[in-house]
Amino acid sequence: MNNTIMFKEIIEQPERIKNCHDYNKEKISEIGSVIEKFKPQNIVIVGRGTSLHAGIYARYLLELYYHIPVSIASQSVFTVYDSYTDMSKSIVIGISQSGFGKDTLRTLEKARNSGALTISIVNNLNSEIAKATEYVLYCNAGECQAVPATKSFTTTLYLINSLVYALTKRKEIELNEDDIINAIEAGLKYHNLIKEKANKLRDFDDLFILGRGLSLPLAMETALKIKETSRIHVSSYPISEFYHGPLAMIKKTIPVIIFGIEKEFTNDVEDILKRLKANNVPTLLISNNKDLINQHDNSIYIEDSNKLKTLFTATVIIQLLACELALLKGYNPDKNEQLLNIKTF
């Protein structure tokens, strides 16, 4: 029986998505209109950890469908070096669940002073970061008590998806709150299967997580979640980058989790699966591609052709995997005394 706070927060995510939608439905349209009038030349994302991974998801969606350059802020330029850049034609989006990350706050303040239009995505409306930006999107996910962020991550992804759709009206990314709630609920139904998969990973102390495109931030988030909860070494890579060095480390004592969600990367996933199989590397494939699933004997099949809905389902799957793996290894996923206080950075 899983009585952890992390598990409780995972299963309450459908309700939190609804709360997030209800609070922000008019804000999304308002901020979309403001961005259109501002006519940005580029967008800069600011965040750390889970927030950064959500920001990388935003970067892919914005560059794919809004078609302007998006970068990740080098926060030390503004904090440690105390320098500045001209952001008069930029939109800067700061993502912080707590709303108190000092690096993120300082970067947003400097960006706003240099003429940027600033937007924050936070789970605390009374936070310093929320007060520092001109516009705020509120996760409305409730207080996060577990160490690993779960519900604040999915609500952030929802807000990002909704904002990019408001800007682009692209049918490919049109998801309403019910679509995402259904996708999350689908992920919760994998719980028993995930326990089985976690049991296969319990004796390993290293992992690789691979994705590409929109599943790359999910691979990064998986690595972070498992590190936070199970205290093992986990590295995440784009499949394409894995060939440039890390591939030399593959062996049967380091399992690999691979996301195969977007059809554009089917060949990449097939190629790396073959390479790993030839070297007897234990692998877990998470995919909505039946052909890929049929080629691999250790997998989790998500039966949904919509890649964005699949990503939300997969997000819940990896959260559950991290939670269950921690318990199998004898750790409490709700506590980790070694983690720095989030307000420090």
C-alpha cells in the first residue's frame, strides 16, 4: 500500500488541472493578446529543476508553432556576474513552483528593467516572483508537501500548452482541460504495471533516460524524479546526443528507459533499441507506437495517437515509477534531507 504524500499528490492531479483551468481561462486569452501586441523577437525561459524542464517543453512548442527563437536564460549572467542583456524586444517567462527562487527572481527583475515583457508561472500568488512580473499564470495546484514536484509540474505544462495554443490556434496542440484530465487519469491506471516495472529496476544503481523532441524534457524530469526519490545516479540525454560519447558507457548493469512518443523519431528509437539489445542492455520502452512496442518485450504501451495527451499520460507514469522505485529501495520519497532549500536558488 502506497501511503506517501507523493502518491497522494500524484492522484489528485486531475482535480488540480480543473482548478488551474478555472482560474486561468480568461488570463490565458489576456496574456496571449498582450504577447501579440508586443510582437517579440524572441522569448527567454527562466527556471531551475522541474521548472526548467517545463520551460524546455515550452521552448519546443513555441519554436515549433509560434516560430520565433526561444532560449533558456543563463541566470549567472544576471546574478553572479551582475551583467545584463538588451531584452527590449524579448518576452521573459519565469517558471517557479514556490515563486521564491532567488536566481529566477533576479533574472526577471533585470529583464524587466531592460524592457522585457515579463510573465511568471507560479504556484504561489503571494510570492516574490509573482509580484515581480507584469503578468502571472497561477498553477492553483494546492500546497506541495512532497519533495518531488508532481501536480505543480502537470499544471505548469497545462498552462504552457494553453498559452501556446492561444498564440497560434494550431489544431495539433489544441487540448482542453478534459483532454488532459483524461490523459492523467489514463496514466493512473498503469499503477500495478508500474510496480512490476519498478521491481525490475530495484537492484540497479545507475540509469540512462533517453528522449527526443517533446519527450526530451520528460526524460530530464524522469531522471530528476528518480534521483530525488531513489538516490541513484541517473543521466538523461536526447537520443541523438547519446551516440556522441555516452554510448561508450552502455552495459548490462545500466538499464535504459526510452520514450518513443512522436512518430517523427520512430527511426531513432528503433536504431537505439537495436543497439542496446545487441549489447544485452536492459531497456524499458514507453511508447504510443504499437509497431515499436511489438519489437520490444519490456514496455509500457500508451494507447493514444495524440502525442501531447500521451506526454501527459507518460508524465504520470514516470511520477509513479519514481515513487514506487523509492519504496522498493527503502527510501521515503517525501523526504530528502540532502536537498537544498528551494528558496536558495
